[in-house]
Amino acid sequence: MERVNSTLLTEFILTGIPYPLRLRMFLFVFFLLIYILTQLGNLLILVIVSVDPQLHARPMYIFLGVLSIIDMGISTIIVPRLTMNFTLGIKPIPFGGCVAQLYFYHFLGSTQCFLYTLMAYDRYLAICRPLRYPVLMNGRLCTSLVAGAWVAGSIHGALQAILTFRLPYCGPNQVDYFFCDIPAVLRLACADTTVNKQVTFVDIGVVVATCFSLILLSYVQITRAILRIRTTDGRHRAFSTCGAHVTVVTIYYVPCAFIYLRPETKSPLDGAAALFPTAITPFLNPLIYTLRNQEVKLALKRMIGGPGTKGEV
């Protein structure tokens, strides 16, 4: 292993996820396709939201466009490096690259948490306060909320990266994971990591618990409001609009809670759980939002269907 001044590491080796050697080519192609389809699917969402006049000025779809950007970023940070693990040879990641990967993952991941909360709040206002919705969720407020989510996410990512890499790392240099994340990297530190683990647990715990609690509270109020809608069609449209968001929140938060909010134990399920927020959720989000959201499906039809679909609402 390389060292600086015979003590500090200059690179790490990501061991990846365990797999049978006979599946190497299959897994390489599988994750490569996941990455390509993730980028194309989220790019499609961005294009739909940008070009459709009925969507691009509405806060819900502005949030959806930002979510697509975040998903493309998380996938780009993690999946190409994961795919490289299924090729021959050892491919170390520089120390600076490991710092950058950890920072951007937690920056974008926490921004995504905040964004999910904003999307739930937006649905709460739209369904529970429909007459005041245009005033309460105007363009200026929407922009400010999105900017605030980016700033808060950046601060969170910087805090985690600084706390993790302020410690000395003098060997070994094998990160028993498929990307540079806090629990796996801290195991290699040549110093006491108790404070780091406590701060990480509290910081991530506060972000996840607060965001999830606000989302849950929003959807309790939304469910009550939907059940008061008299028409079956009205209830179906409201549930359809919110169903996509509930689905992605569930498949994002459950694995994150499993990874970061439990006692320090090394489980063979850690890698599988981490695949959800890093690879699976960014891939599924465009599918969920196009298959379960009627307005996005209609916008897609308007975009590719020609004159016959122009008037659909």
C-alpha cells in the first residue's frame, strides 16, 4: 500500500460487493445498464418537465426535476465505480477521490431527504389548502426552498467529510464496501472513532428522523383530506398524485435507516441495503413517476403523440 511519510495512506482499495466469479460479466452488464437507464430515465423526466407548459411552472414538477438531477448525480458518483469492480485487476481510488465520493454522496443524499420533505409539504398544501395553494407555494418560495435544500445538503456533506477525514489513516487500505462511506472508512482509521460515530449517528439521525416525521405528518393530513373527497374519481386522482411520492420515500428511507441508525455491526446485508439509495432508487424514480403519475404520463403522450393528444388534461 502507498503511504505519505511512511504513515498516511494516499489511496484506498474498494473491495466491492461479494459475488460468484461466474457472474462477473452478468453483473458488469447489469449495473452498466442500470447506470445508462438511470441517466436516460431521469433525463427524460427533466425534458418532460422543461418542455411541457402544464408542468414546468408548477412547484411539484420543479421539485421532480430537481430530484432527477440529484438521482443522476448519485448514480454517477457510485455506479460507475461499482461497475469497475466487476472487471479484472485492482483499481484503487485516490485518497482525494474517496473524500470527494463521500462528500458528494452525503451532500446529494441529504439534499434528497430535504427535497422529499418539500414534496410532501407541497402535496399537503395542494390537497389540504387548495384555494390558498397558489399564494402559499408561489414561484419565489419554491425557488427559495430548493436553494435552501441544496445549501443544507452541502453543509451536511461537508460536516461528514471533514469529521471522517480529519482522522489519520495509516493502513490497511482496503475499504470493505463498494464505495467510500462513513462506517466502512472509519474502520480503517488509526485513532479513536467514538466521537465520529456519535456525531454521525446524531447528525444523520436528526436529518432522517425530522424529514421522515414531517413527511408522515403531511401524509396523515393528506389522507384525511382525500377521504373527505366525495367523488371516486377525485379520490383516485389525489391518491395517484401522492402514491408515487410515498413509494419512493419508502424505498429510500428504509435502507438508509438500516445502514446508519442501528448499532455498529458488520452485516452481510449492508451492501445490499446500500444498493437501494445509490443504484436502485435513482433507477426506479423515473419509472415510478411516469407509471403512477397521470399528469406525467399525459405530458409524455403530448410530447410524443402529436396533435391528437394536445388537448388532453
